[in-house]
Amino acid sequence: MSSTVDKYRTLCSLEPSIPLFSQAWWLDATAGEGAWDVALVEKGGAIVAAMPYVPRKRYGFTFLGQPALTQTLGPWLRETDGKSSTKLAQHKDWLQALIDQLPPFAHFTQNWHWRMGNWLPFYWAGFQQTTRYTYILQELSDEEELWQGLQENIRREIKKAGNRLQLRVRDDLTVDDLLVLNRMTFARQDMALPYTEAFVHKLDQACVARQARKIFIAEDEQGRRHAGVYIVWDGNSAYYLMGGGDPELRNSGATSLCMWEAIKFAATVTKRFDFEGSMIEPVEKFFRAFGAQQTPYFTVSKTTSFILKAALFARSLKEAK
């Protein structure tokens, strides 16, 4: 393992501002130990900037990206004091230094954490950016305020599921129980799971070992499981990672009930709740209904291979027809 990865592991153990999905243990669980690398910038013996990435070889091309079930990656910059102009100059130098350390690649793409708002040095280096959106509850301490922030239809669904249908939300079930519901959701859309069950089990084991995940599954009096939600968290935020539901029981309000229980639980372990966003309109509508704040984040990319550029352009033309 490279010395830069070892240094980054130490940094992660000491620096709580590094987001969950950029933590070394998360990358070990999702990409595989030894299957990811990191660019580092050091000043005065301290790491001031870092950017982990996952290299993959496909069809003879090198892709730099991020693993499955990993919402964001991208650069981390150390907070410093001083004038805004001074900090911007520092960030320009640090980000350029991170770019310079990337290995040769055919294609690079990463979603950046929403706190990372300056991609200008990447623009100057020929990268592109697409703005995406997540939804975040920035304050979890007042449960009544959270309840009042829900749209009326979500409150009705929660009441229907809990009071009229007598669903109970269990948090003692396993990731296999959640995966049953998860598979149903993808099957309803005629889609395969975008990850293997072995992958999910490995990640789940890592989260359990760090007491960083919880599963909420709504069950009726007949033992039928209607819907489930899987969240992970660190000291900064909880994140909705996976979910699913029985399509035959979609109208019970179980998903809203599970999400509400997840939010209430998150308030006991962290500061925020991040719905992880979605550019899919019905999913965005559901997340927005929980009263969360729309928050932009960047997808930063660059394609250096002319062959890949041509293939991507041809695909875009086909999709536009």
C-alpha cells in the first residue's frame, strides 16, 4: 500500500470534517483495500488537501471514479483562517496540485460533497461540471419543527401507516431482509441491482463494526414487510443509502413511516439528514416533501480519450432522438 494512502488513513482518523464517503474505511469496504488511491498536498508537515479516487481498467482504458453506494468523493480542503482572497489563492494552488497528481486517465468523473463549492481550477484544467441536487435537513434537534416541516400528504401517510394500518417499524432485521425489498423496487422498474449482494454484505459488515448504520423496516400484523430504509452516518450527517418496498403494498405509507423513523433516530446520533438527492423527478418530489433544503453539488468530469469522446457523443445523439 502506498505511503500516501497510509498518510490518508491517519488523516481520516484525526480529521472529523472528512465526509463519511471519503473515509478510508468506507473506501476499503466499497472499492476494496488496495484498490483505491489518493492525491495529497502537504504544507509544513501537515496535509492541507486530499482527493481519493478509484482507478478501474475497462476495455484497455483507465477510468478514475468512485465506488457503488458512494454518494460523493472529490477533494477535501483543510479549513484555514484569513482573508477570502488569501484562502481562494490557497485553494487554487492546492486543487491544481491535486490535479497534477492524478495518474493518466481516459475518463474521470466524481460527485463532490456539497460543501466543496469551488471547482474553478478544474475548469481551467479542462474538466467539466454538472450541477446536481440533494435534499438536506440541516437541523434535527426539534422533532416538532421537523414534523411541521413535512408536507401534509407525508404526514397523512405516516399517520395512516402507523395508526390506521397498525404498521410497526422494526430496527432488528438484517440487511438481507432489506435487500428483499430493494430487489422488488428494482424489479418493478425492470432493472437489475446496480451492485451485488456480496458487495452490500461487505459494506454492511464494515458499517456494523463502526456502529454507523441502521435499518428500518415496516411490518404489518400479518408479518408482511411493506418497505424499508437503510441509513448510514458519521458525526456530521446521516445519509439515506438504500431502500425498497413491496410493489403490492405501495399505498400503505410505509416508506414515509420508515423515513420519518430514520430521521428521528438520526437526531440522536448526528447533526443532519441527507436524502442523497435524486435527479429522477418522482424521487425528488418525495424527498422534497420532507421539508429538506435543496442543496446543489457538483459532478466533475473529464474525458481525454478521443475514442471515448466520440462514443459518448454518439450515445448522446442516440438518446436525444
